[in-house]
Amino acid sequence: MKVWFKYLIAALLGVACAFILPVNNTTVSEFINFLTELVIRFGRYMIIPVIFFTTIISFNRLRDNHLLIKTGIWTAAVIVAASLLLTLIGLLSIIIVKLPRIPITGENETSTAILGIADLFRAVLPYSAFETLNNGTFLIASYAFAILIGIETCVDQVVFRPVTTLADSLSKLMYTISVIFTEFLAYGMIAILCFWTIKFRTIITSGVFTPMIIMLLIDFVIVAGVAYPLIVRYLCHDPHPYRILYASITSVIAAFFSGDSNLVMQLNIRHCKESLGIRRRINGAIQPLFTVFARGGSALVTTVGFIMIWRSYSSLNIPFRDILWISFTSFGLSFLLGGFPAGGAFVSLTVLCTLYSRSFETGFLLLKPAAPIICSFAAAFDALTAMFGSYIVAVKTKCIEHHGIKHFI
């Protein structure tokens, strides 16, 4: 059975459970919450071991084959271009379509989210490099340590051969264990879907956010069905770009309903390797970068959300200069969400409201009830970007062995 089909069945079972179980019962509700948290932890369990050992081998091979700079340039270009494209799509959609206003509430909140940029730098450079292996949230910490080892082992291949041999074996071992985890994670999706459906049912019942949900869904269809396939078609000269969309189904399902980019990364790595045929040297090097920095989905929903907040507070047209500021600030904030693998989109919206000021500091409260669905769409966009982006980088660096669609997992 295909992996995506297992996740789809689990999703349907989770939705059914949300309607069958007595979710209004406190004990049942607490159990579902607890079970969902365990599943998220289970999904993240093998991320650091896989990243650490695979990154060592990836950078060792890339430097040895003189592909380090080329890979870095293409990865950076794809991440920036994808984030800019998604921001533009979000901006155009919310400008062209004027959604109904959100009713103003009297809710107040004194505490706001902060990005904690200084803490991110501290995480990358702790007092001991081994402390980076304890950080299961900000993946760049352990990733940077692994890069250092991988590059330095190229200095003397003979002396450091035992290190690379060990890292190579451990990379393969951790990947094998990770595959087992992704298989069992399909069953865990039942709990995640049950939890998500309960929240979504509350959001959709009010009807206030339904137009925004429809708009985000249309944006996703445009990106997944038109924009990204066209880019791959003409940039990679691939006559069958929808193969990548097919390979992305599992990741998109897991991303949308969990809202967790770190959890999805294992699925991205597996499908890029076993479905798209991307070699480990590229897969291990770029997947953490896409997971942490390719958060254009957050930029898209942040732009849409803030302009909705503006229109809810004021009937005046937004000045063009402010539209540009909102778009580019959302775009910039998307690169600083590495410390928020889940909920980053709403954090970005909160920070944007604070930076804009002008009595909009607490404007994010209007969209707070819809935060779960906003973050779901952001995660789905980002998972799609990681899959298509990885394929582009692999093709441009010639580190891919194309598989027939019947061999996709």
C-alpha cells in the first residue's frame, strides 16, 4: 500500500473519531490532547539523529565533488524565490478579492509573541557543541555542527576515513529507523486528525473565517496545480512536473493537519529519496534548510491576515507604501521562524502587528480563533515548497536518479 494512501485513510478515520467520540467530555478531550502530543513527539523523535549523521556525509561528499558552492547558490535562490512568489500570490489574492470584515471583539491581551532572534544565535553557538544535539526545535543548531565535521573530514580523507565510514553507517541506520517511524506515524495521524477536526469544527461553525479559508484553499490549488509545476516544467525541462505533486501528497497531508514543519521533514527526506530519486548528498544537505528557512507559506498567510485585520478596523484604502511594507516585512519575517516549527505563521502575524503599531498592536486577536487553520495552510505551502525546491536543486546539481511513477512509495 502506498504511504500517502495510509495517511489518507488515517486522516478519514481521525475525522470520523471526532464525530463519534464524546469530545465534550473533559476526560476524553484531555486524552485526545495527550495522545496528539505523544504523536508529535514520536514524529520528531528521529529528526536530530538523521540530520546530524546525514549532514556530515552530505557535506563531505559535496565538498569532495566540488558541488558545495553550486548547491548553496541554488538552494538559497530557490528558497528566496519561492518565499517571494508565495508572498506575492497572497498579496494579489487579498487585494483582488475583498473578503468580509471580521467582527471587532473587545478582547485584550498584554503579552505578545517575540521571535527571540538572540536566542536562536545562542542555540547555534552554545557553550558546548554537543548541546546542539539536545535542540529538537531549532534544527540549524545540530545542522551547523554536522557541517563543520563534514567539511573538515575532507581535509585528510585517509586520516578521517574512520569518521566518515562511521557517519555513513550511522546515517543509513538512522534513516532505516526513520522509515519505520514514518510508517507508524500514519496510525498516529488518526489522533492528530481527531484533534484538528475538533478545532476546525469550532472555527467553521461561526462562519466568520469561511471566506478566508476558501481563499487560502484556492491559493494553494493555484500554487500546487499551476505555479510550481510550470516553474519545474520550464526551469528543469521536465515534461511531467505533476510527478512531484504526487510525491508530495503524504508530506502535505501531514503538514496541513499537524502544522509542524519539523515532523514533516522525515517524510520529505523519504519521498525525495525513494520517490523522486534525489541522492543523499543533496537530500541531507538541503532538507534542513528548506524546513527552517523556506517558510513562504507563513509569509503568504501573514500578508493575507494582516490586510484582513486592516480592513476590519478601517474602511479606508491601504496606502500603496504600506502594502509594500506589509509584504516585504512578512517576507522578511518568514526567514526568522526557525525556532517555531509549529505556529510560526501566527507568531509572524503577531510580530507584524506589533511592528506596524498605529493601534494595530493587538489586531492579531481578531484572527486568534482561526490560528490553527492559518498555521495549517502555512505548513502545507511550506511542505510543498520543500518538495518542489529539493527537486529543482537536485536536477540543477545533477544529483538525481529519476524513478518511474509506479515505483513511488
